[in-house]
Amino acid sequence: MNTPPTPALVTQRAVERLPRLALLLFCAAYVLPGLFGRDPWRNADVTSFGYMASVARGASPWWAPALGGLPSDGALLPYALGAGFIKVFGPLFGAPFAARMPFALLLVGVLIGLWYSCYYLARTEAAQPAAFAFGGEAHPIDYARAIADGALLALIASLGLLQLGHETTPELAQLFGTTLFLYAMAVSPWHTRRSRSTMLVALSLVAASGAPAVAVGLAIAGTVISLRSSYERARGFVPWVIAAGVLAAAIGWATGTWAWRLQPPRSVNPLVQLLVWFAWPAWALAAWTLWRWRSHLMHRHIAVPAATAAVGVIASVAMGGSDRALLLALPPLAVLAAFALPTLQRSVSAAMDWFSVFFFSLGAIWIWVVYASLQTGWPAKPAANVARLAPGFMNRFEWAPFVAAIAGTVAWAMLVRWRTGRHRHPLWKSLVLPAGGVALGWLLAMTLLMPPLNYARSYRPLIERIAQHVPRDACVAAPAQDRGFVAALEVHGGWRVESARDSGRCEFMVVEVPLRSTAERTGWQLVARERRPTDRVDEIAIFRRAAAPSQ
């Protein structure tokens, strides 16, 4: 295959390595905040934790996790992984932190896998920068390292990964499996055995985490790209990609996760809005890459990440604009974004820098102002707003989060000073401030604002109110209730919960009803009505089974 002229003109000075210590600090500032000192948060986070806790305490079998009698969605591997860590480390660190440990490791694996995926893709012949007439062009390995550094920064800068990447949900295991697929495709021309074993593990992991259709879609994309490859080893990789796809389909059949979840979108606007903010800034740079490298679209450094991202985007569209499906597109979009860096004009890079400086600095100042208001009462309005939005919240001062926030803010100031200096050469320079700003915002939110956020996002305050009316050893019926609420009843309340409509053995029943509505249930006596402090729409009606009339 003839290689068209490359649009990348890169000197050796431009491939200066991002210091490894700085890169590790970036990753630590991104991964560690949110790991400590919080409850499982509403909806998917607490639901997944509920399944793990149910398995860990023996309330449901490992092969069939259940909540209040409700079976899981078939993501057996992530639930078993969390349950195993709860059983081993729960007595030492508490169940919520123990459950988050393996998922934090999965996020670390995503970052590492992305770096090496981009590194090997950038080493292919078609991805290399143009040679200069008198020498001085970038060395291939140094160039690949610089591009990989840029991809890692692009992923950290992606807004959509912030919350979803720090939850204990099956989607994070799917994300890790997708990244392994990307790595297997990238390394297939270089390392035969490693690529084969990684591909089998990658698609099996995606399928065992509840997404066999995505795994099969990746297998189809990988097969087509490998068949068209100019690398002999990559063409020989085709049977292994097909075998991995067949294995993933078999796992989906065995675990019963082939249920169709198609939900055609009603409008294009929500999908566009989701993509714009969720994948920012990676999607913008990826679009630029597709344009500037348009004569290289069939070469693997563009085709592999583009096809992988397309599978994630198609899955999101097919599921009615699911952000959790779109999460799988972020690593390949970050790889595409990295290949835009050698072609960016200096004015575009400068605009990205100044936007990042102003936006993230103002965000950090706002967080510090709210924190100061909560601690000192000045200025008064932010604390008053928190009291209005989260009634009953009691603030307290803690040294460790305060010191971590100070260190992060100082590091941001030093980074801004470095970037606004005369450091114009490294390829990855344009993504340092966006990635650093996102990491700073997450760090400050998970340290300074963790108490009010945890109070607002946790079910614990509601469960504590319900516990005033329901004994701890009671059986509680929760018919047709949200799985997250059922999980919270089991996790925080410690009650035995039944979700069936004919829960005849339970003395108490809790039902979500509209605020100030009439709550009546035949055969049940209303005991109380409680609501989450931050809920302005619904409340929980607590019933006790009415005594049978005397004969």
C-alpha cells in the first residue's frame, strides 16, 4: 500500500518527553480523589454496589446477583470482582471503599492501556512525521512517546470520564475491555502472542460485563481492519479476532445478556449535545485529525481508533443517547485527538491554553469561595444556598482534604506559569492545561466539596429518616421501586427487602410517591412520609401492614 504524504511536520525538539513524575502526578490527581470518604451515590453507583454487597454477604449466589429478589442485568464479572474485594478487604476498610478498589485499578488500566495503544499506533510507518531534507525530524520512538503522552492527556481532559470513571459500575469494566481491544489491535503487527491473548481477554471481558453486542461489533471492526492491513502479522491476526468475537457471543448467551435494549432517539439534538460536552475536547481534536489525515483514513493509526469509536457512538445512538455507551468511545477518540497535535497551528494551541487558564482558574476560585463560606460564613450567600438546597447538612473541617486541595491549587499555578512561559516545542503542550484543569476541578470537588456533595448524592440521609419508623430487623416491601433505592434500603438500612408486588411476608412497605399526594394502599396503614433532603419532587411513604379485623 502506497503511503500518502504525512501532514505531520515534527522536529526532534517537539518530541520532548513529558516528565514521568509529572505524568504520574496527573494520573494520581485524577484517579485517587473520590475513592475515599463517600457513600455509593444514587442510581447506577449504589445499584451496582448493592449487587456486590448482596453477593458478598451471601444473600444471593455469585452466578445470580439479586437485589430484593430482582436479578441483575447479567454483568456477572464486575459484580463478582467487587464482591470478592468486599469479602477480603471490607472488614479492614469498609465495604464501599473495598468495592471501589478494583474499579480504581481498572481506571488505572485504562490509562496505561491507552498510552501503549497510541504508542504502537504512532510507530506504524504511515503515522510517522515527514522526513526533512537536511535531517532534524523526530526520531520514531520519541515521536510515538510524545503522541502517546498527548493521548493520555486528552483522555484525562474528557469531561465524560469524570464521574462515570470513578463509579463501581459494569461500564468501567467494559471501558477497560474496550481499551484492551484497542491495545490488541495496535500491537498486532509487533507482538503476535501478546495481541492474540489480549484480544481474547478483551472481548470476553466486554461480554462478561454486560455488553456482548458491543464485543461482537468490535470483533467485526477488528476483522475488517486486519484483513485490509499491509502488515502480514496483522492479516494473520484475523482468525483470533473472529475467535474472540465468537467467544464473546457465547459468553453473552451463557449469561443471558443478549436482551435488546434498542431505544431509537426521538431527536438528534440531545445526541449532539451529549457528544459535544461528554467527549470535549477529544471530539474536536479527533474531527481535526480526520480532516488533516483524510488521505490516511485506511491506515491503522487512524482506522483502528476511528472504528472503535464508531462502535461506541453507534451503541450510544441505538440506546437512545446513552452516556454510558458513549463512554466506550472516549479512549479511541483520545487517540485520534493525539494525532491532531502535530498539525495544530500555534494560534489554535494558544486559544486552548488561554481558555483553559481562565475557565479552570475561575472554577477553582468558585470552589474555594464556596468552601470558605461553608467554613467561616463569609461570604454568606454560598453557605445560604447550600443550606437551602441541602437542608440538614452540617459542615465540618478536615485537615487531609484541605491540605490536598492546597497542594493541587499550587500545582495548577505552577503548571500555568510553566505553560505561559517560553515552552513552545513539546507536542503535548496544548493538552497540558485542559487535562490539568479537569484534574484540578475533580480534586477540589472531591476534597473541599465532598461533604455537601456526598450529603446530596447519597441515600444515607433518607435511610436514616426511614429508620426512625422501621426497626432494623424488619422485612420491608418495596414493590416496583427504583433499584438504586432498593439497594440503599439493603446497604444503608440493613433491612431484608422484597421487591415483588405480593410481598405478603413483610410488615412494612415503602413507596415513592409525588410530593403532597394522597398515599393510600389497601391493607396498609400510613406511618410517615419522608423525603431526601435534596428532593423537591417526590417523597417516600412508609406503611405498616394493617391488623386483620377481629372476628
